[in-house]
Amino acid sequence: MTYSRRGVFGLISAGMITIPALAETPQGMTEVVVDIKTPELFQYSHNAEKKQRPASLVKLMTVYLLLIAIREKRVSLNTTIVTSLEATKQEPTKVWLKEGEKFTVHEALCALVVKSANDVAYATAEFLAEGSHQQFVLMMNDQAKNLGMSDTHYLDASGLSDSLDQHSTAANTALLMSRIIQDFPFEYAIYFSRTEYYWRGKSYERNDRNRIFERTSIDGMKTGYTRKARFNVAASYYVSDGVHKVMVIMKAPSYRTRLTVMKKLIIV
């Protein structure tokens, strides 16, 4: 059964709708499950409109804006991005770009989704905003507003900032993830399902990401972590009737908790 966004939130908050497997939700954690075609309607929700630190889920917007640039033919997968000095200074996770190093838009998408590379995110932001990372942040916030992500505010292109001034919600993140899948189904299938990619002849993968693919039935995802944000994930999966769903979990206290809750949410 599908419930209206506000309606189901109120009922769950009042304890009238519960899923037994999720009855003991760790304090501070928020979750939501939606159908990608109607992301404004919650199929399961727990504090889905509470503002949280998104960590690398911020990169979903960076990827979305890059895919829009491809669709509008402003760039192609083979377009070259040049690394600035400031991009090289970004903290890990990163691919350790050097100033002046060049990489393609295709490589950027792989590094952003799989490796969650902060230096690539910064360089991509500068590339799309004519050299200004801050201008790109304005673009991110404008796009969030256009999508109806009213509880989201970005400070950077990577999610490195742990300030609560950079925030989103499980509900807003599910909306963005759903739009990526609907607007760019081909690209989503290629990049968000990858378990590894090659950068300068070297294979890169994320063990935490691959374990989730191995132990669940998801078909695509983006993870995020910082010390204050804790463990976040936005993931998609199909159910038996062919409906494509998105789940978002924010502020899980551990990797193990995030994985456990993901397995339980897949039945919703």
C-alpha cells in the first residue's frame, strides 16, 4: 500500500504504522522507501524529513548536473577535464589527482559513483562552472530548488563539509535518486551498478560497496560517510511486480547496521 507523503509520516510518527523488522531503529537514523515514479509518496518512512548531514550523497547532485550537461550536448563522455591545484588539495577519499592532470567525463562519472573521489568532484565542479567551485554550489542549490528539494542545502560538490549547514533529508535524497534513474536510465544502469573501474590502468573498487551488492538485491547505489554524518546510502532495487524502488538510509551508526536495515527495507 502507498501512502501520501505527509500522511504516512504522521501515522508512523504516531506509531500507527510499523514494520516489525524495523521496530528498533537506532536513535538518530532516518529511512525512506519510495517508488521512483512517485517519490513524493512514502511507502515506508521513519523521520524521513529530518535534516541530516548527507556526506557523499552530495555527489548525487554533482553527477546529476554532469549528466544534464551531457544531455544538453555541452559535454560528451570523451570531453577532457583538467585538474586545478585546489582540486588536488581535497581530502580523501580521492584518486590523488595532480595539478594539470586530465581525465574524461566518463572517468569522472566512474570515480564519483564508485570511488566517491573528492578531488574528482571538485575538479568536475570547476569544469561545469567555468572554474568556480562556489558557482557550481549555487547551481546545485538552484537545481535542488527546481526539483522541490526544499530541505536540502549544499556547501560543496563532494560532501566533505560536516557542517549541518550542509544538509538534506532521506525524503529529498530519494527524490533526487529517483530523478536520476528516470531522467538518465541508461547512464544510471551503467555507472551506479559498477563494482569497479579502471583509472590509469589500475583497477579501483570499494569493498564496503561491493559487499552490499553481494549481500542484497539492489541494482544501483551511492554510499556516504563522514565522522558526523555516519553511514548513509541511497540505493535502488526491483520488487516482484517490476516496480523500481529507492531506499535511503541516513546516519546509520555503523556499516553493519546500514547493511542490516537495507536488507529489511528491501521487503517493503
